Amino acid sequence: MIVTQGVSILENDLSKNEPESVRKNLEILKENMHELQLGSTYPDYDKNAYDLYQDHFWDPDTDNNFSKDNSWYLAYSIPDTGESQIRKFSALARYEWQRGNYKQATFYLGEAMHYFGDIDTPYHPANVTAVDSAGHVKFETFAEERKEQYKINTAGCKTNEDFYADILKNKDFNAWSKEYARGFAKTGKSIYYSHASMSHSWDDWDYAAKVTLANSQKGTAGYIYRFLHDVSEGNDPSVGKNVKELVAYISTSGEKDAGTDDYMYLGIKTKDGKTQEWEM
């Protein structure tokens, strides 16, 4: 529901002054709506994902997921967070979009928006897992059963007004993305303590679900708006930046007779001329 409404909100809010390239890319996104929806659910079912969904959590005040912040977790900590996964999958989406692979790009964007939706909800930014509280699953079930009541159709302004205009101000995508997510996550975390824990009433939960699901829809619309502007303008956030994480994947799907028993080689040449190579 959230990604579908996010696109609908953006379409409703689109100013008549938006560049034609943005409008065209929005139409391409809508043509691939099914992929966006599939991508938005995939992280919960990915067989290669972390067993405890560690990367679906992010405390905006500590910048950690529960594997670093919760005392009961005794295994090794996971550095990936809901926030870092948003940036990771939006980068993959941008890469594929700029090469015309719109179907795959839209799927990746859907994955990014899954993590964005997670860190907007009360329990994920508070790092409260199903182990910590039965309320985690109960609240999500409560919200899921009533989600139609919480739909919104606009962010409250057109794309040439404050909310959307602010989204385009910071040209450093990674810095913008993190702080944009932080704002919504802080609201979600605050609402956990004020309205969404197991000690709160059904009316409190209704308020919590109404606010956080509205924020998820509005925030998704804004994030997609930024994505469409970046791909329309050819912006690459990695240019001239110090990169702390490199995301790479190798596909053999286009190679004749390539199979899972084939060797694959990956090499990286750094600025100082040194080369690192791996065999898989």
C-alpha cells in the first residue's frame, strides 16, 4: 500500500512546472508499478537476508541497529541498517535506470522503499524487536488490518512548494538521504514511547498507526521525487565523493552456457594503482 500511495501522492502533487524529463520518468515508473510493489515486499522474504532482520532496524540517535544497541544480542553485530539499505538499493536503482533497465531499477527502488517504510514505524527506529516485546508483531498486525483507514492522497502541497522543494536543495544525495530518513525515523521512535508500546491503549495505537503510516506514504512520495529528479538530471552522487562502501554485482545471465559451476573473477584497481583480485 505504501509505495502505491507514494506514487499516487506524487502524481497528485506534481506541479505544472515540473520538467518534462521528470514527467516522462514518472510515467516509466508507473508502467513498472508491479515491480515496485514486488520490490517493496521482497526484503521480508529474501532467503539470503540476515536471519533476524537486523538491517531492517535503525535508531536515528545512535545510528545503529539492535545488534549493536540491545544487550540481549550476543552474536556479532551487523553494520547494515535500515538507513544504509535505503541508500544501497536506491544506488542500485539509479545505476540500472540510467542504463535503461527500468524493470530491475524499479524493483530495487521498491526494496529501498521497504526499508524506508520500516524505519518510519514505531518499533524499528526504537530498536524494539519481537524478542524485546510482543508488541512489535501485534502493532504491525493492528496497522496492517486498518491500513485502508490511514491512506493519504497528498503531501499537502505541490512539488514547487516547501516540502518537495526542500528535498532538492542538498545536492549531496547520501547526506540528504540520511538526514531525510532521520527526520521520519525520529518521529517514529518518539511515537513508540508516547503511543505504541504494549502499555498504551488501542486509541493510542490508532493514533500511532495513523501518524506513522501517513509519514511513510508522504516520505515515500518525497524520496521517489528526489530519485526521479536525480535520474532525469543525470546526477551521480558518487562523483567526487569518498566512498566507504562499494556495491558490486556480477551477472552471467547474458552469457551463453554460463552456469553455477563457472569461476567468476572480480578485480578492483584503486587510485594509487594497486589492484585487488578475487576468484569466486
